[in-house]
Amino acid sequence: MKSIRSIIENTVSISMFNKGLAGKIFEEVKITGAKVVMKNNSAECVLLAPSEYLDLIDRLNTMRAVSVACERLASVKPSQLLTKEEFFSKASLNNDYEIPVSGVDFE
């Protein structure tokens, strides 16, 4: 029953906006999260806090990048791979060269 409760608590009627309660609804979104706005018993839109929206966009972009990487990895043939030494040799670099990488964590 928790899901039904969640649906009821996170749904607002479009008539609430028409009654001048938009400010109150926006505050609730900031505090409790997304709200679904209903119009004529159908979902009309979803209200999200800007930070929540940006988080969703970041997650979507990450998922797209992972998908592209997986597709590319699936088509790699072992004969196309280079050892570290072969890479540095072809790139005319010595093994002491550090490739600048920002925002990447290695585990």
C-alpha cells in the first residue's frame, strides 16, 4: 500500500494552480521531490526541482556514454589492441610520459 500512498501524496491537480497555489506546490517539490500534475484524470506534466532535473540529465548522459563504449568494445578485435609499449612507441612517447586526465578515477 505504500506505493498507492506515494502516488496520492505526489499528485496534484491542475486546478490547484488555477486556485493560486503554485507557490505552495513548488515549495512541496523542493522539500518532498517530484510531483505529477493531473489534468482531466491524466498525467499532464512532472514537476522537479532544478537539481533533481540536472541529476537526471547527468545520469542519462552517463548511460548514453556507457552504451556507446559498450558498443565500441563489442566490436574490438584482439588483433587491434596495442600493448602499453606499442602505444608509447607509435605515439613517439617514452614510458615516463603522463597522459593528462582530469575527472577520471582509477580503481
